[in-house]
Amino acid sequence: MPSTRLTLVPALRLAAAALLVLGGCATLTVVPAERLAEQQLTPGAEPVAHIYAANWGLYLFKYLPLITGSLARPGAVQWPSLFSDEVQIDRLVEKVSAESKQRGGNVLTDLRTRDRSYWLNWTLILWLNEYEVSASSSKRP
């Protein structure tokens, strides 16, 4: 009869490898008004951009963040944030709003959020949490 310890060791190694390979990732994508084919995003307002932000990370038992993407430098190649919970809807909405304001927008419309969270059953103890936020930015006179 095999030892429980011998069966658990490969699972822990696999989980450690997943942490190093998958890590966490934050993304900020902006489609400027010039690429919107002269479409109006908001009636009576000048279009600024369509903004999309996403962040995901690995969690121990769904609630304890291990590695998450960093919203301070989305898309940059860097080691993700360790033990800080940056995967939150309000943080992403704040990032989209700040990007809109930085580009001259003063109206956000069609703000949409998406939440995906699931158990990585092959690790036994890890969850992947991911949030996405997108909005259209416009400028009213």
C-alpha cells in the first residue's frame, strides 16, 4: 500500500510549478477614438476611447492570495505581486476610470464587469480568480 506522503509530494511539486509558471497577470488595453471608425460611444459626447482592464491570480483555498498581477504596471514584464490581493472589481474600475480621466474623458458608459473563479482541481488547494472591467470613455463639453 503506497504511503500518503509519497502521493502528496508530487501534487505539492505540481502546485509549486503552477505558481511559477502561471503567476498572475494584469492587463490594460485602450482602443483610442481614432480606431473606432467615427462611432459615437455616448450621445452628445466626443468619443475618447474604449478601455479594458483585467487581473487574475492564484489563491490558496480561494481567499488567500498567493500571486496576483500588479495593477501598478499592467502588461509589464515583472514578478507579480506576492500575497497582495489586487484582483478586485473596485481596483479595476478605479484603473479604468483613472485611464479615462488621464485621456481627457469625463463620462464612462457601458461599464461591464466579469468575474471568473474556479478551483484548479489538479492542485487540490489552489483557485484561479479573474476579474475583467471594460467601459467606453467620452468627453462632454
